[in-house]
Amino acid sequence: MAEPTTAELAALISKLTSTVESLQAKVDSLQLDQRADSSSTQRDRVTHEHHNDRPPRFQKMDFPKFDGKSDPLAFLNRCESYFRQQRIAEEEKVWMASYNLEDGAQLWYMQLQRDEGTPPWRRFSELLNTRFGPPLRSNPLGELMACKRTGSVIDFQDRFEALLPRAGHLSETQKVQIFTAGLQPPLSLDVEIHNPQTLVVAMSLARKLELRDQCAAASAPPPRQRGLLPTPPPRQALPPPGPPAATTTPAAVDGRQVKRLSQSEMEERRRLGLCFNCNERFSRGHNRVCKHIFLLDLADDDDGDDTEQSDPDAAADEPQISVHAIAGIRTSETMQLGIRLGDVSLLALLDSGSTHNFVAAEAASRTQLRLQPGGKMQVTVANGDRVPCPGVYHGAPFSINGEAFAADFYALPLAGYDVVLGT
């Protein structure tokens, strides 16, 4: 291959030089474009941050007024919001706030300025709050926790929110717990079941549950009278009778002693504090000592039904039930068990003070058993009251722990138990 001539080398060098210059121009152009984009982006970012950080100066905002007739806490909070948004200098804050005081608050500041001069903003806030705020509290958190609902949820919520700002810093969970506890059962239990996570949700739940309870109470039928009959009117004082045991008529039913007491004898025993079944004084635990079972005939002395009263056998067979059983009073000495009456599981009380078996009318309606009406049948309570008995479930099948039985059950409005199994 022949060596290139001088002219060819000169042409090649010239071509390479022009190519390098063209590339350099392109690189310079790209660098200029990149600098322009970066400057524009930075300028936009600075403009955006400035817009978000500081409101425009032409925005008009009214400074709050205060006349000393309300809690200054809200006034101070609005002042601080105004200072932050308008970028008010620290030395101008007290001047602007004092300029907007009115009536008694303005007179107070005039005296303060004479005594101390113009105080700093923090000192001004403390003095204003002490002068026009509520009385000093030594335990604001304790006062918040002692706030309880006594009326509507709205009233309680207003009192709670008025005490909350002065109680110091509290977490959201602590606010919810204190508010829920102040609602008082059963409403507080209903709110706790929903487990609200914020105070706003807890307040909304409380108002909704209160409205639900009000609607349910308005639509519910009037409650039926359950339990014992109303207390009979007071009788005239009787002359002191002789010893109660001398006026009773002993009898025997199923080999057990039965003592027939009139209404006047019952009243006399109650006045003297004697046991209804013996002549000893009645006290707690006396049933462990007194093993007698007596028929307590509490009919009026002037009752016109002489035929019924004169038949001791009929009186002895009359169903008897204890006060604890019919009133549903539960103590540590009661014995309870589960029974299955018909196709329904019920709670039964074993009661040695009752002479027959009894079933609550509401519980019996779920057993699908057939009730035989009892006419004017009544059941005598140990305290002297008589409760009407709608009827009897004859030969009702029931089981205890798999063992099958059948017995008669008298329908009664029992208060605390489904079934009472007597002697």
C-alpha cells in the first residue's frame, strides 16, 4: 500500500478538526440546557416552599377580642394562631393582645402595666389565665377523672372537653379510657365492647348508644309487676295476745308437725322478733337450728270464706314458697343446679323452705308444656303475702344430669330463678 501524500494528510487533519469542533459545540449546548433546567426547578421549589410556609400578606384576619367574661384559654389559643400565621414578632404580641382587650379585661391590663410594665407574652398569658380563668386547681387531672355522667351524654361531653385542656398532655388511649369510665355502667360497658381508638369515636359511640336506649325505652311495653304483691295496708294495733304457742292449733301432715298461725299471731311474732316456726328469737343462721316446718296461714281474721279456713287438710296442702325463692335472692348458702324441663334447659334452686315445685311463667311458656288453669289458686309466701297461681303443669317430665323424673310444677312470677324445687 502506497504512503499517503502530504496533501491527503492535510485534508484528513482538517476533517478531524471540524468533527471535534462540532462535537464540542453539542456538548456545550447540552450543558447549558441542563443548567437552565436545574435553575428552573430550584426556583419553582423555592417559590412553592415560600407559598406553603408563609401566607400572603394581603390575607385579612380579624384579631380576637376578650372582655374578661369567659374562659381566656380560647382567646389565648386564637392569639397564638394569629401570631404564627402573620409572623408577628415576639415583642409585638402583648401589645396586639392588649389592644384588643375590652371592658374589665382592659381595666385589669391598665393596672398590670402600671405595676409591672409591659410583660412578655408568656407572663401575660399566665396572669390573664389566673385572673379570668376558673379557680386554681391543685389536681386538674384528678378533677378530669372525677367527672362523671349524671345526665345526658351531651352534657357530660361538654364538661369533659372543658376540663381536658387544663389536664396536661394525655395520650389518645388515656383520653378514651378516662372518658369511657366517666360514662358510668351500663353505657360505659357498651362503649368498651366497641373498643374505640380515638376520643372522637368514643364520644360518637356514646351518643349513638344513648339514642338507641332511648328509642328502645320509648317502644317497650310497660313492665309487668313481678315478684311479691304490694304490701298490704297497715292494720290497727291489736292488744298484746298471750304467748303465740298457746293459740296455735297443732296438726300433722305426712308425719310432720304443722302449726296453723293466724294473721294476728304472725304480726305479734314479727313484733317480738320470734321465729315463725318455733318460740326462739330469729337471727341469721337460725334455719340450721330450727328443723320444724309449719303452715303459716296468713288469711285475715275476718275473712268470710269460713269453709276454706276451717279445713285444716286443705290449708296444709296449700303450696308454700320461701321469700328468698320468689324474690330471687342469691346467697352463698343457696344450692343451684341445671335441669331440663321439657325440651328447655333451665336454672333451678333447691329450696327446703318451699313445699312444692314452682316454675317461672315466662320460662314455662318456652317448654311447650300444657298448663292446667288453677282458677283462684294462690301460693302463700313465708312473709305473709299471697301470690295468684295461674295453673299447674301436672306430671311435667324433667331430667337432672340425665336422670328422668316427673312432677307437678306450679306457675308463678319468679324473680331470679327459672325453677324452684321444693321439699
